[in-house]
Amino acid sequence: MKTIKATLIYVKNIGNVLLAKKRRKIGAGLWNGYGGKLKKNDTFLKNACDEFEKESGGAILGEKKLEPQALIGFFSYKNFSEVPDFTVLVYTIQHFYVHGDPVKTDEMGDPQWFNRQDIPYNEMLPPDRIFLPRILDGDIFITNFRFNDKKKTSATEFGYREVVRRELPLR
């Protein structure tokens, strides 16, 4: 089984984070950051920039300001191998390095800024409820999650460890 690689981008602004509801695919109807699967010959960085532009309606990231924050492996409830189904590189970027305002698109609903205390964790995938607070705290880490059922209503974390940024794939 080959692991699918993807990116996830969170835009931050002094205690706030930009989220939008996914309109299709995994997590449809739930709040999330922007990102998607790598295409053939994509790097993580190129994919992050391309997916953000596509999903945000044309907003452009200052790619040199993207900060890799976490590498997360996701395992389906049936996968008990050592190889994740998905590997996601999570980036953060400060809002002033985003050129243009994200808008509603076919893939993402209306973007909304949330104060840290008001993030709707109960309307997010279970792993996001665990790793997003760490991302917002500035932690740099590698971890894994196994979904406990087909509907992805719960997940178990394993293998968490803090790392230094250079241990994450930058490109």
C-alpha cells in the first residue's frame, strides 16, 4: 500500500486562526484549514501554495513564510500496518503573508476567523481537536492517528513526539 501525501495550512493572526467548512471529500461539513493531496511530481511546498490558492478563491501564500509545524500519519480503522494511509505536512503562516482575501469556493465554505477560545472543535474531525491546539501553541511534532471506525467519528493518537523543524520535510 502506498501512502498518500497531503498538506494542510492554517493561517494565523494574533490568537486567531482562519478556518472554513469543507464542502466535499473527507471532513465535508466540518471546519478545517486549507490543503489537499500532492499531485505527481509535487513537493509539499508547491502543493500547499497551489491548494491554498485553489481552495481560497485565488489568495496567494508567501511561500517562503510557510512554517512546517507537524507531520501527521493517518491510518484507517482497518490499517494495522506500519505504513499510514495518509501523511499530512501541516504548515502555518501569518495572515500578513497571504495576498488577497480567501472566499467561498466549490471546495471550501465561507472562511471565518476564530479566536482561540471559540474554535468549534466539536465541528471538526476528531484528530484536529487534538493536534490543532498544539499547532496554535507553536509546537513542532510528529504523530499518528488511527480512526476507530469507518465514519471517522473517533480516533486514537499514537507515536507523538516533539521534534525540531529540520526533522520535518520542508519541500
